Amino acid sequence: MEMNWSRWSRCESSFELLLVPSQPGVFALAEEVVQPAGPESRRMLAVFEVNEAEDLSRSLSRLFAVGSPWRERMAKTRCYVRYALAPSIADRRAAAAALRNWLSTQREVAAQIFEKARPQVEREADADGEDTELKTMAERAVDRVTHGMKIAKTAGR
């Protein structure tokens, strides 16, 4: 199943969602994550919610309603939304389930890479008994992910 996704749109208020169609579909919510300043710093979006809707316009507008679990988060951080139309209920459910599954598998990796606490560092004694610094948890997580990508490329995926 191929879905045509909209561009990411900023969610500051429900007025910014006026052009979202009143049609069934799937949507994803993300917040902006900014890495610490430096030569390699960049802005990224971290997806935190994926859902399906009978009426995208109405469902997205409800995100700003009193009592919405996302209202406060959307007010405090820079949040974005992206959606895809999916008239078939089977397609909506399959797409939302696949995206939720992907999101849950990526949380652990993302937590290790973007941990906010001071990075924990492994130490090991070298041949002389000196304490040497190996890698931070984030560096090890990146190594695991890139190693998996190298394996997939060599396997011809």
C-alpha cells in the first residue's frame, strides 16, 4: 500500500489546520528536537503519535480541545503534523498499526542516542592498567544502527 503524505505543518493552533480535508486518513504528530550547538548540530522531528481518523480535519482540531492529552505538549513545544488520505478502513488500520509498530521499536534506539542526561561512558583498563575511555551509550547506539544498515546493504536489501 502506497500513501501520499502531506508536508509537515506546524501546529500552533487549530487555525493552521483549516486546509486539512474532512476525509478519512492517517496522521503523525512530531516535535522538533534540536541537537546541542556545534558544527554537526541539526534540527530533527521526533514522531510521538500516530493515529487513524474517519475525519482528519475534525480529529486534528480536537488535539487543541480542552481535555486533549496533547494540548499542553503542543503548547509547550514546536509540534508538527503530517497526514495521508486513506478511504479504506483496512488501509488506515494497517498503515497506523505498521507506523505504531515502527515507532515503538525506534523508541529505545532514540532514547539512547538523544539522552538528555550526561552521557554514561564505559571505561576499560588498558595493558598498563590505565583507565581508558571507550564509547558513550549514544556512540554505541549509533554504531549498532549503522552496523545493521551495513549488514542490510551487504545482504542486498
